[in-house]
Amino acid sequence: MRKIVPLLTLLCLALTAGCNQDNGATGAFSENNSATLVPADPDLAAIYNRSCRSCHTVAATGSPLTGDRAAWAPRLEKGMDVLVDNVVGGFGGMPPFGLCMDCDAGQFEALIDFMSTAGRAAP
Ligand code: HEC
């Protein structure tokens, strides 16, 4: 364990350049909730699983977790165009394209829509 902690810290720093735990998440939403969510569309699910998911189900990355509506609400207020631009250009601890180099804007939009609304109970 003694060796693992500094390693994890390093990994975390490398991933987020800061290890910011405060991602705006509130309430009981957890990584476990997040990990169960996958887009219904198989093509989108494949993209999500190989890129976005590795960070957006891990709170230590500082990312808004998939399905955590409270964390996504202030992000969505920026507007979809701004969010897509921020994915393409990289944003905070998120690398450019969210690691999906061949995704287009429409796919990013669908992924953002999924991540911010997945698991949402009927209104
Ligand atoms: C290497 C980790 C990582 C990956 C991979 C990743 N993200 Fe992120 N993402 C983050 C982090 C960290 C933040 C929060 C950045 C901040 O607020 O400083 C974030 C924030 C976001 C935001 C909010 C941006 C804003 O303006 O508030 C969107 C949208 C987003 N990610 C979409 C995606 C999509 C879509 C994918 C997959 C194609 C993806 N991310 C892949 C780490 C990642």
C-alpha cells in the first residue's frame, strides 16, 4: 500500500493536472451509479466505452460523472455548442477530443446528451 498511494497520486495528477475532487457533484450519486450507464445505441456505446467512460465514471478525475445531473446542470447552462467546443479543444483535465480523435460534432453532442441525462427518472 505504501508504494501504491504515491503512484495513484501521480496517476491522478497526470490525468487531471490537479486532482480536483470538487466536481460540483451533490447528493448520493456515486461512481457505482455511473458505471452502470451505457448509451443504448451500439455505435455510441462503443465510442463511449473506449473514450469518455474511463474518466466520466471516476470521481477522482474531477469530471462530471455520467448520469450525475447535479454535476451536469451548470455545464449544460453553457449551451451545447460551447460544450462540444470544449471537448474538441480540451478543457481543464480533459484532453482534446476527450480521447476520441475520430468523433465528429454530432457524436460529441449525442455523447454529452447521454452523459448528462442518462439514468434520469421520468420527469
Ligand atoms: C482523460 C479523462 C477524460 C476523458 C477521456 C473525457 N473527459 Fe470529459 N472531462 C474530463 C474532466 C476532468 C472534465 C472537467 C474539466 C473541468 O471542469 O476542469 C471533463 C468535462 C467534460 C465536459 C464539460 C465541459 C465544460 O465546458 O464544462 C464535457 C461536455 C465532456 N467532458 C465530455 C466528454 C466526452 C464527450 C468524452 C468522450 C468523447 C470525454 N469527455 C472524455 C475528463 C475526461
